[in-house]
Amino acid sequence: MTEKVIAVQELSKDFSLGKHKSIHILKNISFSAASNDFISIVGPSGSGKSTLLKCLSGLLRPTNGSISIDDMDPYQLSPSQTAKMRRTTLGFIFQSYNLVPALPVFENIVLPLRLAGKQVNRASVEQLLKKLNFTADMDSFVTTLSGGEQQKVAIARVLVTHAKIIFADEPTGAVDANSKKIIFDCLRTLADNGACVIMVTHDIELAAMTDRSLVLRDGQLIKRLTNPTASEILAEIERG
Ligand SMILES: Nc1ncnc2c1ncn2[C@@H]1O[C@H](COP(=O)(O)OP(=O)(O)OP(=O)(O)O)[C@@H](O)[C@H]1O
Ligand SMILES: [Mg+2]
């Protein structure tokens, strides 16, 4: 049985540019997603994909509209409820990784577990990194890593939490073809095991392997494609 875990209605987001000026970045976006769903969000640079993920995950308050995440509005929660939701329900893989530079790889990965007061198991993190084909030292500082290696640390940090809803912003943007496949397979396995995975990507081939693609253009959700093909997605993105 799948369970609806995300419901978004008429979501819009404006950014204010000085006193009397604002820009409309997201416009009337509505969709829902369930457990076991693997959804891709595609669209040109600047179309609002990262902004949408941030609004959905409680990081950026929308200007209008309603959002329900696991039956809760992330913007109506108390600070402690918000913290709990971030620890237990949501995982966010940031486009810019958001790693803690002062901490080594291992501590970055287990940070959410430490914050949640959960047990930390070095061997299972080792195993996870091996699966991700991460070859650098677990005790090295993240600032010494390549972009692709940092991306894998950001992914491992979410994978250890067993989050119910995973937002992944360009999770394969910095890695080679082999690692891309490994990361995609990890996300697919999470969805198959009951998570809801929402992945922003510029990679059309990857998007075509998800269950549904949402196509954004100029902040509008212009198309929803079920079991999309690469050429269908491309045609929608390129439609002027
Ligand atoms: N805090 C902000 N203030 C003003 N404008 C912003 C802010 N954050 C984002 N924007 C603007 O919103 C638009 C959408 O940005 P967003 O990062 O969501 O795009 P994107 O689709 O993720 O692009 P990319 O594919 O390049 O990552 C851009 O024009 C960006 O400049
Ligand atoms: Mg982005």
C-alpha cells in the first residue's frame, strides 16, 4: 500500500528585490507524491527547481499555497517539531553538498545520527561508502576531497538516516558515469523499499528512468510525464 506523503497546492514563491520590487519564481505549483514514488524534476537552469525543493522541505517559506509533508505543514510546526521532522522524516541532498568543513568524512556522514541521539556504526558507514565506490579515506577532511567525492559524502549522509522522504538536488552532477549509475541505483532501491524520492536533475537519461517527471519552466509546472522517455522529456524542456 502506498501512502501519500507529499501534497502541494497552488504553491508560489516570490523573492523581494529591494523595497518595491519582487520576482515571481514559482507559480501555482500543485502535485502530490507517495511512498515508493521516484520522481524527477527537470527544467532549464533558473526555472526554479532548487527553490521548489527548498520550499517543499521546510527550508524556504513559500509566498502562497499549501504544503503537506507526511501529513504536516512544515511551516506550521514548532521549532522542536521542525527539528524532529528534519531528523526523522526528511533527507536533503543539496546541490552544493552543504558539508561541514571542520569535520572529517565519517563525522559528516553520521552527523544526523548523532543529532538524533542514534547509534553510530563505523563498519556500516564503511560498507555504505564502499557501495558508493568512495575510495578516499573516511578520516580525511571533506575540504580535501574532489567534488564527486564530496557529493558521495552528501549522499551517504542522507542514506544513513533511512528517511521517508528524500529530496536530492542534482545528486549526480559532479560524478563520473559509473558513480552516477551507483547513486541512481541507491535512490531507486530506497524508493522500491518505501521511500518517496524527489530528484532534480539535468540528466535526461536519468530522469527517463524515474517513475514520473515534472517539467518546470519559468517557475511553472508545465508537464507531468508518467514513465517518461528521454525524448518526451527533452521535447518538453525544449518547447519554447
Ligand atoms: N534568494 C534569492 N533571491 C532572489 N532570487 C533568487 C533567490 N534564490 C533563487 N533566486 C532566483 O530564482 C531563480 C530560480 O533559481 P533556482 O536555484 O531554483 O533554479 P534551478 O532551476 O535550480 O537552476 P539550476 O538548474 O541552475 O540549479 C533564479 O533566477 C535565481 O536567480
Ligand atoms: Mg538548482
